[in-house]
Amino acid sequence: MKNFVWPLLIIFFLLGGLAAILIGEIVLPPEPRPETVEAISEKWIESGHADAESESFVHWDEEEVPEVPADCTKCHSGIGYLDFLGEDGTEPLSVDSAAKLGSVVSCFVCHNPTAHEKETAIYPSGAEISDLGQAANCVECHQGRTAGTTVDNATMSLPEDEVNTDLAFINVHYKVAGAVRFGSEVTVGYEYPGKTYGGFYPHVSDYQACTDCHDPHSLELTATECAACHPVVSSLDDLKKIRVGSTPDYDGDGNVTEGVYDEMMAVHEVLYSAIQSYAAETLDAPILYAQQFPYWFNDTNGNGEPDEGEVAFPNQFASWSPRLLKAAYNYHLVLEDPGGYMHNASYLVQVMYDSIENLSEQVTIDMSKLVRPE
């Protein structure tokens, strides 16, 4: 008799469960609840958006007039971004005045009616990108302040290899991932005439927008999500090891297992060498780069290395020719998107390759093994 009990019970429960579903009485598990306000706040307070002591928010504290200037406040003051949106009752898409110090990117800066409806951004090149969703707010402050068109306008009609004292280095500005991702669609790099360049770099469908990869409150990436497709990743440091099978050997060193980051940065090193050779040999003005404003300095002893006293504001480089300025702009651009190897490596390699090729018209550079992505 016992042998028949369990089958009968199983059939009973199965039929009972089916009946409950049919009459709508079964209680399904609830949808996952969103993060609590406390959890979100803990993430945000540790993020760069909340860091009231970072250079991004304190740069103007010691100025004669301690305020964030109107042309900086959109991105360096929560008050300024609300002004830009028109949430303070002023005209939208413009900043009307300087802002008080001490205002970071707080909750209401991104969570307000205008920000929620915003889906379009206009870039420094004049390009307008639509259908961005909430990423439209991200790219407003991560699009840079200049574009390749800015360089073109500054150098137009000038002799390529003559130093012009009216020229100065053009800085794309900082953390420009929102522009690099769109590449030629927003002309973030200086693009050489007659060349074609890649536009938006698509990732897999579930990872397209900024907040698909970056936590919107902590701003951090989650390595385990990348590991699902890239087994080489076990920590954030491993992101630089990622390489997909179709990645060309950009630097031509024969190593087709190194990450995209190493490929891209090897081309970056070739570009720097080409810039130094051109400046010294063609302009008789040796040059150095350092990740310190204003970035380019005179190499006073011509040894190619930054020595004591050379990386200083009074020693900033000023012997710009149009050809040098274009290449220097692209060199610096690569460094102003630390995640560029993930955001749009092929576009960055394109503008670097073309910069090297252009410099090679005046100085000898071995480009025989370099590969320009199509």
C-alpha cells in the first residue's frame, strides 16, 4: 500500500497547483525590490559625484572671486547643472551666472522632471545626438569642451610646418567617454581630410548605455558582469586584458593575445615618439608631455625625458605649428578617456594612426607594422 501513497500525493499536489494557477489563487514570488534609499546613499557618498573635496569642485576655492565661473558651472556645480536644465526657472540649455562653491552632483541634479525627460545632447562640434535616454545627462558633462572641429578652425589656412604664435594647445578637457563612444558622429578627435572614421561603438545589446555598465550611483563597474563574456576578467584590473578574436594587431608586434588596452597604448607610444621627433627636427623645439596642466612643456636639454624644473607652468610649450597641434590634440585625447579601450578603441587608433602618418611626411617613422582599423 505504501508504494502507492507517494505517487498519489504527487499527483494530488500537481493537480492542486494547476487548479490554483487556473483560478488565479497561486501567489507568485514578488518582483525584486529596488535598492533602498539607504543603500543608494551609501554608494553615492563614496562616489566622485559626491566628493566635495575633489579638484572638480574645489578648483576655484582660492580664487580672488571664490565662485564657479559660468562657463564651468554646468559640470562643476550641482546648482549649475540645474541652471543649465532650466530647473531654476531660467532659459534651458544655457548657464546664466556663476555658482556658489560647494555644490556637488546630488540626487536632485539627476532626479528632476527635466533631467528625466532629457534624451538629446549637443556636442562641442555642433553634432546633436538623440534617443540617449538618461545617458543624455551623463554625456553633458562627459563630452569634453572641444572637438576636432575646434582644432580645424584654429589651424585653417595656416602653413602646416610654421610655428605660429597665435596657436595654443587645445585641451579636449576631462573624462570624455561620452564623446569617445560616439567617435566620428561627434568628431571628438581631429580627423584628417580624406580619411574615414568609425562612429558609435556598439557593445552587446544589454550593455549600450552608460548606466548599463556603470552603477548610476557608485559609478563603479562590476567585474563579474564582464566575466560572463570575457573569462579573463576576475577583477577590474583584468579589464585591460580583454581582447576579442577580431582585434587586429594594431601595434604590429606579433602578439595577438595581449589586451586591446596594450595594443592601443603601444600605438600611443609610437605617436609620442613621432611628436617628439617632429618638434625637435622640423621645428627645432624639443617637446615633453606630462599629465599635468598645461601638459606640453619645453624639453630644455633635449634628452626626451622630463627632468627637474621642466614640468612647470612657466616652461609650457608654445612653439606650435598646425601639424604638431593636430597630433598633440589626438595624443592627449586618448589619455582623457581612461576607459577608451572599452569605449571606442578602434576610433582612437584611427586618429592616432593618421596623426603618425601625417607627421611621417616630415620625419622618418617606421609605420610598416602598424595596422589601421577599418
